[in-house]
Amino acid sequence: MEKGNRNFSDRRFYPVFFMIIISIFFIGLLATFYYFTYEKIENYRITNKKRDILDLFSIPISDLNSDFDDYIKEKRVNDQVYYIATRDSVILGYCYEINGEGLWGTIKALLVFDPEFKSLQGLEILEQNETPGLGGRITEKWFKDQFKDRDLVKNNKIISLQLVPEGEDNTGNKINQITGATSSSRAVVRLIDKEFAKIVQQRDLNYD
């Protein structure tokens, strides 16, 4: 067959052209899907965060949005978002939205502190990209529950959380790491220590 009479599909650049067209089609499809679902996904995320914040403060939920507005006030200092929980004009504590590097991506979490910023009252993982079945276990209740009522300040000095193997004594400032996921466990503890130090500095708390 003469060169000028070849079918378009036989030409050398046809595979590249075909892949470009297919890529444009699927990118357009994904963009359209994202556009029409973004608002629903964002509302779902906000609703879950409100519920998590109320749960961390042990506030019973009857009507999520109403209860959140009654008990929680959102504040922002520079790029730092935090929430103040009050009941009958008494401050229950402070909740900070934080993020930092995990093993495979960003970990986003909520930390709740007592009104004096001396103890960690609770932890909730909002987003994570750790390995399923290993580092992804940082979202498991038993792991998160370890961070309830943990002193971060003793004798006016900041103390760091300490990782110990799973199953060992975890009293005081000790946290049981997840077996096979030391890096992810360490990332959570490191994130808490780092963010607490930042909060102490930001609020000008006089801890040594």
C-alpha cells in the first residue's frame, strides 16, 4: 500500500493520539464528577467533624447542628483553627485541628485539651493515608483511646509521650504502638508533641 493511502489508524502517531483523546475524556469525566459531588462530600466532611468534636467533649447529641452551635465556638489564629467548648458559661476545653506528615501522606487530626492546657483529653483522626491493616490502624478505637486524659505538663514542665510495644504497660506518658506500624504510631505521637509545643508558644504559656 502506498504511503499516501494508509489508513489513519496505521499511522505511526495514532497510538499517541488515541491515548491523548482517551486521557482527555477521562479527565473531563472525573472533573465533571468532582464538580457535581464536591458540595455533598464537603457537607459530609463538615458534619462528621462536628460530630467528632462533640464526641471528644462527651457532649450528648440530640440535634447535631443545634448542639454544635450551642456548645462550640470556632476560632482562628493565623492559619490555626481551634474550637472552644463551653457549657453554662464554663469552658470545657479546647479542640485544635492539626495536620502533619505520616509515613505515606498527611495525617489530619483533632486534639482536645483541658482548659489549662496541661493534659490531652482526646484524639480523633480525620484523614490518613497509612498502609491498610498496618499504619491505617491509627484510626482504631483502642489506639485513639490511649490519648484520653494524658498529662502533657508536670511540675510546670512539658513531658513528651513515649511509645512502648503493644501489650506493655501504658500508664503515665506511655503509648502502645501498633505492631508492625511503628513509623505510623511514631508519626502520631510526634505530631501531638510538635503541635502542643506550637500551641504553648502561641498562647504564651509559661511551661519550661
